[in-house]
Amino acid sequence: MDIKIQDLKNSIRMIREFKQMTQKDLSNKTGLSQAAVSYLEMTSTSSTIDTVNKVVDALGYTLLFKLVPKKEKELNQKNKLQNEQ
């Protein structure tokens, strides 16, 4: 499953709200400014991995990345389409 940056940002916001944390609460826990937390959640531009990781860690989650060779990704997509038929 591919995740887009905006999907990640939306997930961060939803988890924060689920935990009943304000952006200020999260900024206190991460050491980031409240403006930085807001920027992370609301803008469509990319944030640094370090910033995203601080926020994810403060929410009690782990950020995982998976590097997949393009040919393997194409093969997985092809297999998925065949399984759906």
C-alpha cells in the first residue's frame, strides 16, 4: 500500500485528536513550536523526516519506511490486479 504525505499528515492529526491532544500539547511533548505542528498537519508541502518522526514518536507510534525495487513494486501491482479478477 502506498501512502501519500498528505495521508500521513491526516493520520497524525486524527491520532492527535483521538488522544484528545491539542497542537500545543503535542508541541510541548516534541519540543517543536505549536506553529511547526500546525504546519506539519495542514500544509501540503513536505516536512523533514526528523520532524515527522518526533511527532509520531510523541503520539506513541513508530514511523516505518519500506524501500521496494521498482520492478518488485510493479510485480506486486500486477499480482494484485490478477488476484482481483
